[in-house]
Amino acid sequence: MAARPKLLKVDTNNTDNTDYMILPIQIRFNDVDQMGHINNAVIMEYFDLGKSEYFSAVGVPPETGEFTVVIVHLEVDFLTQIHFHDHIHITTHTEKIGNKSVTVKQQVVDTDTGDICASCHTILSGYSRLTQTSAPIPDSLRKAIKQFEEEHKE
């Protein structure tokens, strides 16, 4: 059985001293491109896995319910190469909750060195599956995110 994600402080040159959920990533052979490193598109998939696990842990599974969140903006910095035998994990943390959006900060971290290999800021919009339109972030989600992160602080 795969390890479940957990929230803890990580020493990743994190200047805001924030807690992050940690999701270990198993690199697959087909993640490697012709250059011998993990393809940038695959790193985006790793970030998606981190977001899915984070929101499921908070109580908003991406595949069920009337309300969900959808990506409306991404900013990614690819800082160092990742290779097949590297050990990495994804960190995920909610930075900001707006009226209809949530901003999430993520990093790909080399587990052995603590180096940040890539970082991502994502803005997700609240979304109603019933009306197929943007929707306000429910108070219940705001409380769940705050409670989740408070309960998992060191």
C-alpha cells in the first residue's frame, strides 16, 4: 500500500516557514525523456497528483460532489533536472483563499538533498458541476483547509 501524504515542516529553503503536505513520488521509466531527465510535462502531472491528494485530504475529492475546484492559472519554474534514480516528493500548501479562488504553492523537492527542483503556483477557481460555472469557495472548505493545516503543524 502506498504511503499516505502527510503535512509537516520541510527544510527546503522555505522562507515563509509554512507547513506543507508531503507526497512521495515514484519515478517511472516512461517519465524519462530523450535528454535523460524527467520531462517537464510529467512534472506537471506530479503537481496534479499533489493537488488531488491535498484536496482529497482536506475533504474535496476531485472526482465527486457538486462543488470542486478547477485550474485557471499556473506558474511553474523548473530549477534543476530530475533523473530516473532521484528520490523526490511534492509539497503542497494553500497560500490564499479568495472569494471564488484558492492559490496553492507546490514544490518538487529532492528528498536526499532538500533541493527544490521545481516550484508551482496554481490558482484554482471554485466550480459548480450543476451549473457548470464558477462558484464561491464554501465556508466549509475554508474551515476544512484551515483546520487541516492547523492540525498537522509540528
